[in-house]
Amino acid sequence: MKDSEMFVPTPEAEAVQKLMEMDPFEVIKATAEGLGLVLNDPKPSCKHCHGRGWVGRNAETKEPIPCTCIFPKYESQRPTPNILPMNRKQRRAAKNKK
């Protein structure tokens, strides 16, 4: 069998090769745009990605793994904890109000 017959490019192999040639952060941006997500710019002082926006590549699919610093933090969606007053009289008064 000839070498040219052994390595026939398949559509999956061509897609992986195209993915490897693109800039990893551009791949992440294109994926996020397709999903309708808004990404932040990578932080230059991030200790995980060092400002690249991606941490590494998945060994099986060769897709870049995005860093958590590029995803926006939604502070308004976090539940606020109920802080009870410190002394007994205030705690009982707060409990009776409910």
C-alpha cells in the first residue's frame, strides 16, 4: 500500500486540521458568538491563562479550553444571604416580623 493511499484526508481530519490552524481564542469567540454568549477580554494578570484567554487544548478533540476570566460575572443573579442580627432580642424581633 502506498503512503498516499494510507493517509486519505477525511472530513473529520480536515476539520481538526482547520481547528488547529486557527488562533485558539478566535475559536472560542466564534463558538461563543454561535451560542449567543458575550465574552470579556482576557485579563493580563490572570494566573491561569496569563492573558491568552485559554488554558489548554482537549486531548481528544483538540478544542481549546477557555479560561474562567473571559466569562462575565453576573453579580445581580447571586442570592443575597439573610444576615440575622447578633443579639437575642434582635433575632426574636426579626423572627416575629416574618
